[in-house]
Amino acid sequence: MDAQELQKIADDWAVGLPGTDLEHRSAPNWHLYKVRGKVFMLMTDLPGRPVVILKADPEDAVALREQYADITPGYHMDKRHWITVEGGGEIGAELVRELVVDSYRLVVRGLPRSQQPIDPGTYERHA
């Protein structure tokens, strides 16, 4: 999938999650996806390459970076807890959806229970 398609899939999926707000910052061009004021996804265009930046469990982040060349440490974020995803390689639509939901879930789980728009287990992956 190309980088524009990556961003479109991530955007389509993120805006449909309960309690999601989208904030645009124009200088530089950033799209911040938040749940109850906490960022769970960012999109921007690095020189020549649109990217999606997502929160990730630190162990999962390491495994993803080892498995996929198009997943790197989070650009301008805590490198342990965030990943950057680029299009063009082996990243497929289903993986993008999973990563967006995982990022959202991690942020929701960290919110006080009274502010959680859903039970974080609602979007758990089932083995």
C-alpha cells in the first residue's frame, strides 16, 4: 500500500472510534487524533513520505520494528512507546487497523474509568 492509502485507512479507522477528536495544526502540517484530550495517533508528511505515528506497547514496538522495515521508532515522540509507520512496503490494511486500535486502546486504558468512552477490552484482539 502506498503512503497516501496508509494515511487514508488510518484516518478512516481512527475517526470512527468512540470519543475521537481530530485536531489540525498547519505549521507544520500535523493531524492529531485524540480521545478525551490524549493523543493516540498523529499523521504528517515527513520530507517525501507521509507517515502515521502511533502509541504502542514497548514490547510490541520492538517486535514490530524487527519484523517490518517500514515501522520505525516514533518520530518526535518517546521512542519506547511510539512507532512511525510508512507505506510502500509490506504493511497491509489489516495491520494498520490493528495498530490504530491498539494505540487507541492503550490511551483509553490510561484514562480514569469515568472518562473512558468505552471499556478498553471492547476492541481487544481475540486469539
